[in-house]
Amino acid sequence: MEKRIFGNTGMEVSILGFGGSEIGQEKDLSTVEKLLNQALDEGLNVIDTAECYGDSEELIGKALAGRRDDYYLFTKCGHATGFEEEDWDPVMMEKSIDRSLKRLQTDYVDVIHLHSCSEKMLRQGAVIEVLQKAKEKGKTRFIGYSGDRTDALYAVQTGLFDSLMISLNIADQEGIDLTLTDAIERGMGIIAKRPVANVAWTYDTLSEKAYPYIYWQRLKELQYDFLSDHDKAVAAALRFALTIPGVDTAVVGTKKPGRWSENAKILQTSTLSGQEYDKIRSRWKEVAGDDWVGKT
């Protein structure tokens, strides 16, 4: 699988990364072992998870205990899942980072991202200091920010983060114009999250409370011609995300082991032509409303 240099970190990351959210509710360790080992065998070398993704960290730790040198490991922190303290409490975050390392069965991760932290909280400084201390102690090699909208822009403009994880896909393009130029100028590694827009085009109807609803609604208005063919839509969506200037890797979640072989084949051609990319961007600019902000 094609690899790109992750900002100024020196890490050479696969263009496709594994998103650990979906496996967080998986009860069968053997399924996770098959899923993750197949992904690594296909050339994927980025695994992204978070402390609030159910059992995701623990499952990854168990499934890949003997392969830590084969991949880069990213996690996120900030939510007080399982702790008495409030979200973003510095004491809680320190506990959370130590718990993540224990769950993941490792002494360090490659990146810890602040998980959808507001600009207001970032301005107070304490949450960033927790990550900086973790880096100083060798618990993480780099620190990053995961989020969207003007919160992400502020995080980038602090100049304190090594990486940015942000929603970028055919139904979510605010970050391209709002945030990425600054991130690129600062040499940040850039991760596209939700690169296939939660495959929202596959639903006939959705409740407003459904997770993919926002993207589903937008795609009905965008009416990209490739959405009528599912395989073409997946290919176009993945390639679009990886054609966006500055993007180093795109993380995709799945519970189906065979999906990695399919995605690896799709990404033998990893980017769109300039004409194809411009057509999607032009359609977005024609249709997108002022309220079509990044999906945090």
C-alpha cells in the first residue's frame, strides 16, 4: 500500500488507516485478531482508536500484542469514560492516558490526540499541558488535535500540535478551505476521518437522530453522479479524501475482515484526476449552505 510522510514527524504512514471505533463493541477477540492482522498484512500501518471507543483499545492490545513494531498507534483522550472526574479534567486525562497504554499493552503510542476539544477549553491551556507532559515522559512521541470547525482552526494556529485529525469527505469539505492551509504551512501530519462519509448514500431513509443523517441529507442535495453505483461511490469517496492537498492518511472503520483486501485494490489508484477532484469541489461550492460545517 502506498505510503506518505506524516507531516514533520518523519513517520511514513500508509494512506489507509484502521479506525477503531466500530470494533469497540465486538465481543469475539478472534474476529478482531483476524481483522487487524489482515489489515497489517495488506500493508496498512496506522491504527487509530480512543479511550471512549468501548473495548477498542483493549481488543487492539490483545490482538496485536506481538506486532507493536509493525504499525503506528494513535489514540485520543479527553472524555471521562469510566472516571469520576469531568471531561477535560487534567487529573482524569493523566489517568486516562495511563489506562490507554495499559489497555493497548504498550509503553508508548505514536500520537495522542485531544478528542473534539472546544476552543474555549484549548484556550485555558491545561489540556495541552497534559499532552505535552505525556510527550516529555515518553508516553507519546507526538501530540495532536482531533476535531472540526473553528475549534480545529484555533488548535492549528496555536502551533503546539504535530498532527490534525479532521472530517474530510465528499459530504464534509469545510476543513479544506478553513483549516488545511494553516496546517500544511505548519508541517502538521493530516488525517482524514470519515473519508467515506459513513457510506450515507446507501440508506433509503434515515431518522434525524441517526449518526449518518447529516451526510445523508447533504448527499441528497449534492447528487454526485457516481453515487448510483456503490462500488464506484466507495472508490470515488476514498480517492477524493486522499486527493485533498495535505492529507497523509485516511482512517476507515469496519468489522468485516475482507474489506481491507477490497480497499487495498481500490487504492491501487489512490487519487482522482485533477478534473474529477475539481468537479466534486465545484459541486460542493455550488450547493453547500453556510450551515454545512464540519461534523464533529
